Amino acid sequence: MLSALHIKNYVLIDSLDVSFPEGLVIITGQTGAGKSILLGALSLLLGAKADASVIKDGADSCVVEAEFQMGGGDDFIDSLLADNDVDWDGTNLIIRRIVNASGRSRSFINDLPVQVGVLSGLSTHLVDIHSQHQSLLLTDRSFQLSILDRYAGNSALLEHCKSLFKELQYTRAELSSLTSKLERLSAERDYTQAQFEQLDAARLRSGELEELEAEQKQLANAEQIKENLAAVRSLWEPEDAGGLSIAASLKEAGRLLSRIKEYVPSAEQLSQRIDSSRIELEDILEEVSDVYSTVDVSPDRLQSVEERMSLIYTLMRKHGCSSLEELIAVRDSLSGALFDSASLEEKAEALRAALLLKEKEYGSVCKDLHEKRVKACGGFSSVIENSIRYLELENAVFKAEVLPSAPSLTGTDSIVFTFSANGRNPVELAKCASGGEISRIMLCLKALMAKYTKMPTMVFDEIDSGVSGSVADKMGSMICDMGSEMQVFAITHLPQVAAKGKAHYLVSKGSGPDAVSTVSLLDREGRISELARMLSGSSVTEAAIANAKSLLFE
């Protein structure tokens, strides 16, 4: 339950610290005093959109804080707080929200910062706020369906249905995207296949172009190369029979130097150096001979190399490549596209099979939901109809009917509430009920919902709008009965309802441009005075005071 509310610099509220008891809490005050401001502050605390306009004039920021006492651990709250690293003892929650002048806000739970979405998540398990405009929801079929599902105990089944529907939507979207891609690949497959086959037939090899270019240069200049190599060889070995080769000359020089080593010590070293040079020169000559033998003067090979180079250059131009490596990458990409087409088709088949299973499971859950809803309609309609008749619509008829609808998060059903105040020709509720009738029906639904939810606190903002007299008294009794099982706040203008409360708070506003709103807990005499004001208007009469006492203590 909501045990305390602390507000600072919020709209017309300068500073407010108020505690609330269990049971039925009444809030009254003249029009414009600020009752709706309290509701707005509580809504802000529970995740409503922040706006700098809520900051009191002259202030830099506003703060709204509430303390909640829980009757015990709640699995949903436990999980939500654990996921956001918030510790709590299972019984006490302190929620605070600060709005600054820029309109930005900060949210805290038990003094730990959290995202505002966490507050919104908590709100569904802390407070149910029925504002004046919410009665319009009564004509909304999704709202009607949610009420019936709560009555039927469909919570777990409904969550399963929502989960399956989301999975279905995701799987269908994935399959649709994959199918589109396959269709595109199929349309391009023949062209891709032809492109790949041409590149694959070329048997491209990394580094090949550089090798071909080097070989082409050699082949194109083969005769000149051989002539120069032959000339080098002739320098080593003169063609005339009487001349000595360079190697033989060096060998003879070494021999001659060896003869005088006994007389010239350095001659031995010189002889060794000549021998080393001779060996190196013989190696060079051998390599020159090897090169000579490998140089091929072959016009056929030259033509073959140039044709190969021409093919590679042509393919590079065709595919917009600046290097052979880029061309090989294009070939591999085309190969991958052809392979992907096959693998994507396998994936599509797997998705189609999974989709069939999910559709079957979703259909089964929808069937279970439908059967439970149809079964619940009779009892639900009877309970609401009896409650409406208690509120002095003695001939009223109320029916809930399950109708087929397109598959959605909530299954394949929709609900329509039909109503007739005089018992004849019931039609859709949205087309026939007056404002007072809507208020009574909504209260009956809320009273029923309170029995089937674990919501600790419920707030009614003038749910008694449009009714008066004995009907108002009975609505007050119904709200009071709800207060025996949960904490109920009733913001009301009706003395018949206000007299039922366990605690009565008065919202008042001073006069002048700087007037602020205040909230005070009324004692016995204060309650009598406020009820008398509500009964008689601006001039409180003795009769009104007597009537107030009778209402309060009957």
C-alpha cells in the first residue's frame, strides 16, 4: 500500500509530507483546489512523461517521493528489481523522481538510480489509477478483453500466447526477408553462374600476372639476351686455340706466385686470393651458362604468354578490377553467392517447418484461451449484472460475448460488452450507456478486478461522476467494501461517498497569485464541516451539519 507521499515544488504544491493508512482513504476539496495535482504527482512517480511545466514557478526542480509497504514478496517485483540491481527487503519500497528545468528527470528506487521504464513496470503491481477519462476505456474492446481475462485467470496462458505471437511475427518476418533474398538471387543466378564459370575456367592464380609479365619481357628480348650471354662466355674462354681462358690464366698466376713464396712471404697470400677469385669467377661463368641454356627463343611460347596476359587484362577490365587479387576476390564472391543460394534455401525450409510448428502451438493456445473465455462469460456477466442492479439499475442487462478476431497478442478473440438499462434489446455498451451508467458499470468492473488481482492500492478519481442520492451512497458502500481488502483512494465530490472513508483528507488552496495547495487530514469535526460544505455549498446550514453527522455515523 501507499504509506506516505512527499512532494516538493510540484505545480501548486510548495512542500507536502503526508502519510496514509490502510483501507478507504477519502480525498475531497473544492474544484481547482489541486486534487488532480496529487493524482498527477503520483502518475509522474509511476513513470508518466516528465515535463518542465510541472515545476512550481520560481523553483529549479521538483521532487516526488512515495513510500510503499508491501504485504510480502512479489515475484514480478523481485525479478524486476533484481534485473536492475536494486536491493529490497520484500516489504518496503521508496520511489523518487526528480524533474529539472530542462524537463529531464532522474528516477530512484531505494536511493538507487533506475531507468524510468522500471517505474512504469512497477506501477502495474503497485497502484491502479482510475482517472476520470479512463471510463472511456470501458468502450474499448481490448480493455474489455483484459477484464474478462483477469476474471477467467488467463494470466499465464495469455503471457504464453503473447510470447508465441511475437515469435510467429519474428519468424514470418525472417522468412519473408529470406524469401525476397532468394527470389533476387534466383533472378540473378544465371548471370552469376555465367560470370563465375568464366572466371573459374580462367584458373586464376595469385602472383601469376607478375610472373607472366616477367616471362613476356624475357621472351620478347630472348635473342638479345642470348647474344650478350654468349659474349660474356667468350670473354672467359677465348675462341683462338693459343689463348688462355681467364680461369687458366689465374691458375697459372697462382702457380707462379707459389714458386716465390720462400723469398716473398706475401706471395702465398696473394696466390690464395687469386685462387679464391678464380673459384668465384668459375661459379659466375657456370651461372651465366645456366641462364643461357634456360633462355628460350620461342615465338610460340611468347604468343601463349601474351594471350594469357590479354585474357587476364580483359577480365580485370570487365569486372572493374585493378589487380589480379581483386579479380580472384570477385570470383570467390560469385562462388559464395552461388553457395549461399543453396544454403539459404535450406534455411528457408527450416524456417517454414518451424513456422508450421509455432502456428500449431499458437493455435492450440488460442483455442484454450477461447474455451476459457467462453466458459467465463456466463459467470462474469452474471456478477457484473447483479452489481449494476445493486446500483439501482434494477432492470439492467449486461452480457459479455466472445467474438472471432484476427490473430494478435491476445489470441483470436475479441470481446463485446452489451448493455440495456431497461432490460430490452441490449446493444453494444459504447452505443447506449449514459455517463452515469458508465460510471456505475466501471465501478462494478473495478470491484470485480480487485478480487482477482494482487494490486495493493487502487485510486478512483471521481468514478462517481454523473450519479447522486442513494446510488452515490451504494457506490460509496461498494468502494468501502473494496477498502476492506486493499487500500483505496477515492477522490470525490459526493458526500455519500466521502462519509464512508476510514480517513478523510482535504485539499485546499489559498488565494492570490502565489497561492499554494495543501493537504490536511481531517479530524471528526473537520469531516463534519467538509461533508456539510459538500451538502450545502457555500453557506453551511445547521441542517447540512446535522445531515453530515448522520451520514458520517450511520
